[in-house]
Amino acid sequence: MGIRSSLSTILTQNTWPTAQWSDWHWQMQNRIKSMPQLQLIFPNADLTGIDDALKLFQMAITPYYASLIKKFDNTDPIFNMSVPQASELISPPFIKTDPLDEDHHSPVHGLIHRYGDRALIMATSTCAMYCRHCTRKRITSAAESCLMADQLDAIKNYLIQHSEIKDVIISGGDPFTLSTDKLESILSSVRSVSSVEIIRIGTRTPVTMPMRITDELISMLKRYHPVWINTHFNHPVEITKEAAEACTILVDAGIPLGNQTVLLRGVNDTSEIIGNLCRDLIRIRVRPYYLFQCDMVPGVEHFRTPITHGINIMRNLRGRISGIAIPTYVVDGNIGKIPVLPDSIISSDATNTTLCDSNGNIMIYQEPSIN
């Protein structure tokens, strides 16, 4: 029995009509969120330690994304990115819940102002699927919530007072889990600030819930151009027919798409996988933007790779794939994003890599403790 049939029997006791499967509201309402659901859906999987991981970090997996799992253990990239693992309990002492110091750069609730000309709005704490490698587990492991009207007003006033902000990123959580009306209220508020030139939206729904890209959503987004979207494909198997169609709809609506991949041990940490992913992204008109070194947050130690490993992957990509398909490899931290180039590394050993940005700021990235 296929995974879709198994899931339909377990969750609804019926065969899912196409209309249900294709309804993003239904996908959200039927996310896999509990240990009993996992035990029913993945009866042959080793789920040891999941209960303990769920006490720290919540889980939600759309039926669509669960249907991409081919093997029910952590050798499967989709399983590995979506199902809690006992290894999430391992966190070295230098790990921080907020390694990017976002809370420190939040002058009003729901807004992060780390860079002079850019600001980020935390529209919601909700995601369609909670990635196990999430940088914002401190937020996505809390109760699901979204911006209130008075909070949005405070953000708008801040943007008006800070005309140096030209670029606003709508993020979360995932903004596309909001209703179209709620999302429009945020876009409308931001677009009403005359000094804001560009609106960007960060969403993983083309990957985890592509049916969210509806005609209604597209019609609304087109009213607020110029709008850019960054999505988050980590592995070629995520580029399904449905995901490709969602990206095509967005691009055809005049919305440029970029992709931010995270380098994950045991998921995509080879030049072959990253190369195939980048080629596949270009084919569906999604520009590889960043390849992120995994952030030093709780619960991701088993995903982290040494920086030298990422450098070797990037070196192997050069000359093997088109230049437009090569992302920028970066380490993000409390001083911002640092492109990892030969002259950005001051020193490196098995424990630490010392990095320097273009302004001479120093950051120490502690290498993973798992060999």
C-alpha cells in the first residue's frame, strides 16, 4: 500500500478525494503532530527517543510531505528532515537558542533589524512542517501564533521612522500558513510605507505544501510588486511535480524565486547531491541563492558539518555546473552573514574555525562535536 493510501486510512478512514489532498487548509488541519500518529504511519521505523525530542521541539508534517518518505529511517532525507530524532537531545555547551542575536535586534515585537537597510518581520510562529534543523526552534517550538493588529501597527510606525529600511523580509515561521487575507494585511501595511522599496517573503510551502500556491494567493501577491520570494529546497527529491508547478506559477506571476539551502550531514552533504539540487532548481527557474552552514542552535548537532567540508563541496561545484547554479556559501552568526571564501578564514582546526567579514569583524564557529 502506498504512503498516501496508508495515511488516508489512518487519518481519515477514507480514501482522500483529490480535492481534499489539493486543499492546503486540509493539509494544515491534518498535519502529523503526535507520537501515536507516527507509530501508526511508520510502524516499521525505529522511533526510539522521539518522545524525549518532542518534549523539547514540536513536530508537524503535512500529509503531502510525509508522502515523499520512501524509507522510514534517518537514511531517508525527508524522514530525517521532518521526524524528530533522539540525536536532537545532544547539544554542546556553546550552543545558543538565538545564535544570530535576533532578539537583541528586535526594537518592537515581531520585527528584527540586524542590517541597516533591511528588516525582517516575524509574521507567525507557525510552519506547515517543522524542520528538524530550524534556526528558530525557540519560536517554532512555542505555541503557534501570528502578529496582532496592534503589533503590526507598531512595526509600521517603526518602518516610517526608519526610512533607511528599503528591503523588508516577511518571515516566521512561514507567512504562507496565514490566510490570504491576513497575509495581505501585512503586505499592505508594509507597502504603505513609502521608503520601503522591496518586499521579500521567506516560505517553505512550495516544498512542504505546494498546494498553498493558489490563484487567490497569486492574485493578491501581484498587487504588491515588486515582491521576491526565497524558498528552501534542501534535496533533489523535494523537487516533485507538484513543487515544480508551484514554483512555475509564482515565476509566471512575475515573482523572482531564490533558494536557501542548509548544508545537512546525512541529508545533502555531498557535492553530487548539492550539484544535482542546484541544476534541478535552475531547471524550474529557481536561483540557488545561499548554501548555509548549519547554525549552532539546540537539537542540530547531528546535522552540522565542518566548514572545510562545505568549502570542498563548493570547490567541486566550480567547473561542474553553470555559474548561475552556484549558491554563495555562508556562515550566519551574531555579526551577520559571512561568505566563506579562502580569505574569510583566519584559522581552522578540528575544534574551531575563525572567520572575518569584510569589515574586519571576527566570529568563531565551533565545529561539530560529532565526528
